[in-house]
Amino acid sequence: MGRQVDSFLASLYEKNVQQHRFAATSHDEWLVWQKELRSAFSADLGLAASLADAAEYPQEHLLEEKACNGYTRRRVSLKLADELIVPVYILLPDHDQAPCATVIACHGHGYGSRDIVGLQPDGSDKTDDDPGYQQDFAVALVRRGFVVVVPELLGFGDLRLAEDEQKPLNNSSCQRISSNLLMMGYTMAGLRVWQIMRVLDWLSGKPEVDQQKIGCMGISGGGLVCAFASALDDRIKAAVVSGYANTFKGSVMAMFHCVDNFIPGVLNHAEMPDIIGLIAPRPLLVESGQDDPIFPVAATREAITRITEIYHVLSAEDRFSYEIFPGEHRIWGEKAYPWLQQWLQG
């Protein structure tokens, strides 16, 4: 009987009509497509005006500051909305070249922002030789001269529910927060994208940040946040999506994934490559492991083909790049780091 259910779900997907699947053949048609899909996707995410258009400027409070080897690590709290104060790391290179190219770094599942700035869950420096699948990529970026901004994403680290505070930090609150948000018309993906938009509001007042050279990079669930925020907000001038670009059918619908990946009704409008393609014609690089078990490479290659079509219509093929690397689900960076330097520091 189980195979019958498999067939039933497959038939629902095949019969589903994606109203905004990319089919433009000119710049003018692309403009219409972009406007319509952005509107529909924003609604799918639950980006309500009461949150997305919050009038209060994010309030900053310094929590800690430490001089590191070649950079300064600062942690601040940002009041993004009533009752929501978000910790954010800022890594500042030692050179004095303000305003500076800046990258917002979006962590994936794990113990939150500490994991990508070279810290253990308790806030002490990592001491072993294994940086994990996220490879301390915020540190790798600041060592290449970027200001790096690392927000704690909702459900992780210090932004977990009180009931989870006594559990190890790699235990997220994704399940219950996500399901509660769905009951109120929001999504976890949408709230995390909104966090990035509010961080961009805050960065607009930072003298050390060049507003025309803001990029975003994310891995896994952070790749979702990076991809979707970049798709909807043109203030992000270049994006690196690591360990995420795929199709919904080939990844989150094909095997177990955290509930924070799911967006009600999104397939009525578009598949994942269409949404990521909203980043065009801005620079975009996709990296994925040849043996990634949760975002399989065959569907990643399908996504790359479809995204390439969008950049081709805009005569912007030189702004889209990708790397399929030998490995599993992790940050790779061999092509991505110099590529970000080319587009944001060049």
C-alpha cells in the first residue's frame, strides 16, 4: 500500500501548475516575471507588512569585543522588533579601508552563529582541527578583507525557546517555532529572511560598510536564507549559495528535512530554481558536493541548467557560476571566496 501513497504524491506534484515558472524570452518579459514571482513568493513566506515594514530602526547594543589574529570580533544585540532581540557577530579586518565590502554570513543547522566564527558552543575558541561542515567560513571571509556580519538565525543558539535552553546548543527549536508560525500565517523561512532584511536596514547606517558592495553567503539552511533574501532584496549585490541549490522535489520532498524548509503553497508559484533565479542579473555562485546526501547533485545540476537559462535571457551569463566539488554536505570555498572578492572587492 505504501507504493500507492508514493504514486499519489508524485501525481499531485506532476499535476501541479507552477504559475510563475520562468518562461521569459526578453528583458521586458523578465521584468514582469520578476515582479509577479517576488510578490507571490513574499506572500508564500508570510512576510507580513507588520514585520517586513517595521518602522523602528534596529537598536544596537555592544555585548563583547575581542582582538583576534588579523581581525576584531565584535558581538552586538540588535532589537529588530518588539520582543525580538537578535545577537550578531561582526568581524572587522585590521586594515583601515572603510567603507568596506561586506558579506552577511548565514549559518546552517548546528549550534548557531558561534559555529562559523571559530567558537565552540560555550563561546571559547575552537581548539581542534575539525571546523565541521561549516568550515568557520565567516573567519575565512574576514581573512580575505571583508567585513563579515553573522546574525543568529531564529531557532538556533541564543534564539531558541526557553524549554530548549538547558539542552546542548546543537538542539534547535526549529520544529516547534516553525509549526507555531504556520498557525499564524508565517513561516520560519520567511522570518529568517526578514531577519536579513532588518540587518540590511541596520547596515545602511554603518560607516564601515560600502552599501554598493554587500554580499551574502550561506550553507544548507543558511543557503536557503541567503538564496531567498538575495532573491527578494536588491541591496544584496552578490550571493554564494552553498549546499542548498536544488529542486524542492529532489531535496526537501525526497527525504527527511527539517520542517523549517517547508513553505505552504510555494509550488503553486515556482520551483526552487525559479526562486533562486530572481537573483539575476546580480552575481550568483552555487557550490554543491558531488556526494551531498540531502541535496543530491543530479537535482542541483537541473537547478543550474534552469538558472543558467534566466541569466542567458538577461545576457548576464558571466555573472552566474557554480562548482560541483568532490565531497559531501559542507562549505568548500575554493572558487567561492575569490569569486566574492572579484565581484565585491574588484
